[in-house]
Amino acid sequence: MTTLHVEPRANRWIVRPDGASNPLSVHAEADEACRVARERARAGAAARVLLHDRYHRVRQLVGASPG
């Protein structure tokens, strides 16, 4: 199962695939990063999207699975 992660990094928000250290994209706002990650997941690039917040909590974003 491929997973995309939305994470804070250096006052920005990144989208990165599972196991990668380099981001696919970098965004000023978490909402924009989440939107991009959901779009990639819907296009078949990932089976799920996980949002990591600034407090180290993780939750799965709904509406991200392809289909």
C-alpha cells in the first residue's frame, strides 16, 4: 500500500511518498498540501494520505483513496 505523507518542515508543508526523504511538493499552507496529496491519491499515486500535524499527531485524510 502506497502512502503519501503531508508533514510540516521548515515553516512549510511537504507532500512526500512513504519511505522518501525528498518531497514531491512544498506548500506554504497545510490546506494546499492536503489538497495536492488528495489529488495525487485520487489519480492513483497512493492508496491513502496521512497528515502529520505540528504536534506529532497523525490522522488519515478522508476522500483520498482512488476510485
